[in-house]
Amino acid sequence: MAKKQDALPWRIPHEAMRFSGYRAMREMAAYEADDSPVGYGALGMYLLSHALWLADEMQRGAFDQLNFLARDGALVKTAFDLVARSGGLSVKTGYVRVSRQAVFPLHFRGPEDLTQLPQWVQIAAHTERSIMRLLASNLKNGAADSADDVRLLTEKDISALIARCSTLWDAERAAVYRRHAQDYLQPFFEGRCATFDVGYNLRSESVIREVTGAEITAFITHTDSGVPYERGVPFRTLYGRSPYVSWVAREQFLLEDAPLCAGYDARGPVLADRNPDVNPYIRACQAQALQFVADMTEKYGAELLKMPLRPADGCAAFEEFLHCAKRRDMLAFRDSRVENAFHAGAAGEDSAFLQWRLMQTDFRAAVLGEPQLLTKIRRVCIRLMEDPASIRGKLSRK
């Protein structure tokens, strides 16, 4: 543990200091690791708050198993296991290899279900070939090879796309893929089970429930729409509302250093060919954050579970960094990449760093009341500074 500083750079949430759990975290966070409070303090408090929230929920609900969904559940699982071990919790944990790409074919039991295609994927982010590649395990072998891979689809193309995929449907291949997914997923979901994921719309959770038949409760950081209420899966959120800075900006700090789960075969999960690009500053932040959790559990042990805490208070420092960090404090993460094969047709998608900076303008407009015109000007200036070519790309799509 490194030097102690007199003051932390984050505001204290209203009334948070009334709670001993927050005070203990704040005191520990005052020790910087390698002069980077973002990793040790902010992200560390975020992970620990999630772990403590889940520990409380597991005890209240008497759950037998808590499964963390890949890949953004990896760090939270490590934090939870540390808390559970120090607190004497008996909940079994698992790490389930899953992704939007891997579960996508499982949304469709037969060609008649393809009418729901727009519900599960953003059509305009794809070409005909990229959609058919996502559906490959349900279609005839090589079906996507002759499909167009240049023009992005529009709503006008949906009917023709559904008709073509219906004619290419292969019931035997679809059944085999579903069986492989079931064989892998089923052992994780015995007894009273829960899942954890960052969010947002319970795609994976609804598929897991349908494929395994298990009754699960989903725990997610937040949702960004009313869609989860239509999934048929009971769920609870840590946040009462959706943050403005989310998706790639958040998940770059949470993803494990491992390839994406691209699907399932007879051996289990099929992983992508390579690991995502690794930003060393991201990995350093993750290591420091887990060290924070380890330091807290070592110091307080089982008492940590008894300390009053509003978990969202413990997440506030990390949220403040995501929403309000100045560009100079974000530059170390500029070359961070978040693998997004689910939108494979959208070549030239904005980088994680650019999306992060643009989402900060949404926060400024909504919370700080910045005028709409100023927000537009600010967004153009950000694009000019970070990626001028993205302006041409935006204009060409209009």
C-alpha cells in the first residue's frame, strides 16, 4: 500500500458519511496505489460495493448459487469471492461463458421466430452477411458466403432479410446448437440460482432461463429501458436509474483479459480467435481495484458485512470519474479497445474513447443543463479532436 493523501478528488454523496461502510472505504481509498486513485480507490470502491450488495441479496434470498456472466462479471466475481470467504458466506459461485453473439441464435426456435429479428439486433448496424453470420448455427452451412457485406441494412430490408433467412433455415443444425448450449449451461443452474451482469436488457438471462428451464433471479447494475420487464426474468438493480456514461466506457474497465465467447459446440464454449487489445493502464486499474478489495477484507473480515452501507454511495467515485473526468485524466485510456463483434457490420464504429467523451456531453446536457446548441458544438469539437474521419462517416450515413 502506498502513501496516504489528505483529500480524495471525489465529492461525498449526500449523507454517505453517516454509514460506517462508506467511511471505512473512503479511509482505505485515501491510500493511493502508484499515484492512481482511479484504480485503487474509485474502481476498488465500485467493485467492493457490488460485492457487498450481492452478498446481502444472496443472504436475504437464500440463494444456492450465484453465476457471474462473462466477461464483465469477472472482476465482480473475484471481489465477491473475497468478501464471501472473509464473511463466511456459503453461496457457490460460477463463471458462465456467454455473450450476445453466443446466445443470438437461441432467440429463434424456428424460422417463424425470425419475425422478432429487429427485437434482438440493431438492423442498421449490420450488413446482410453480418446478420447471417450471427445466425450461422441456425442456417444451412455456408449460407452467409454469398450474402452482401458492403451495404448497411435499413428497415426497408427487414422483410426480405427474414424471408431469405427463413428459406435457409436448417432445423437440424439449430437443434444441435441448442443442445450444445444446454449441455454447457445446465450444470450452472441447479437449485435456487442468481446471475450477475452489468446490464442492460437481460438478453443472456432470458435465453439461459428458456434453454435450461431454471428459475433464476438476475442482478444487474442498471438497465437503460423498460425492456427487461418484458423478458420474463425477475431482476433487481443496484442503481435506481441509468447512468449517462455506460456501455464501452464502463466495460473497458470491467472486461477480463480473455477472448469473447462466440458460441457453443460439443466441447463447450467456443472462444474467439484472439484476446482483445489490452490497455496496460486498464489492467493496472483492475489490479489496484482488486487490491483495494483484498485490503478491505483483510482489515475488516466478517465485520465488513455488518457495516451499514448504501452500495450506490460506494460506486459514486467511479461514476464521477466516468461522467466528469477531464480529458487529460482520460488520455491514458485513449487506445483502449472494446471488442464488439455483435455490431460487426458497423465498420468504423466510434472508438471506446470517443464514445466515452461523447457520452460525457449527454451528462452535461441532462444534469448540468448545458444548452442544446452548445452540446452540438462541443460534440463536433470532440470529434474533430479525437477522430476527424468520424464526422465524414456520420455525414455519409445520413
